[in-house]
Amino acid sequence: MRIQTVFKAGNSNVVAIPKNLSEELQIKPGQKVRVEKSSDEDAIIIRKTANSKTAKTKPITKEFKNWLDKVLEEDKEILDELANR
């Protein structure tokens, strides 16, 4: 266990992840992580996010496709104008 100091960066409070721990967990600079409050509300949990190559996506539902088709048709003129700018 290592004690870290919380410091200010802009509007956020920041805690550094020790090098040996980030290497062990394969967390690299610039990588996105999820920050959550633990269920006992006394701890912060940092989880690696899924790699975009391995992230599972949900199939598009027929309801969503119908909604999207409707929106694209209703706003066709506006979208064409924006595309031409």
C-alpha cells in the first residue's frame, strides 16, 4: 500500500497511479478508465475500459433503424445543407 497526495488540476482533483501498479495493470498514459464510487461509499474504484477492438456492440434494433430512417427523411434538407458547408 502506498499513500498518495490528492492535488488540483483545473477543476479536478487528481491522484497519481504508482508506476509499478500501472505497469502491472497495463494502464498507459492517455488510456481511458472508469472511475466509480464503491458500494460502501468509502473507496474509489478505477477500472480499465474495454479495448475498442474487443468491445462488444449491440446489434441495431428494427425500432432504432425505423426511427433513424424517419429522422433522416424529415431532416434531409438540413443535413444536406450541413454536409455541403
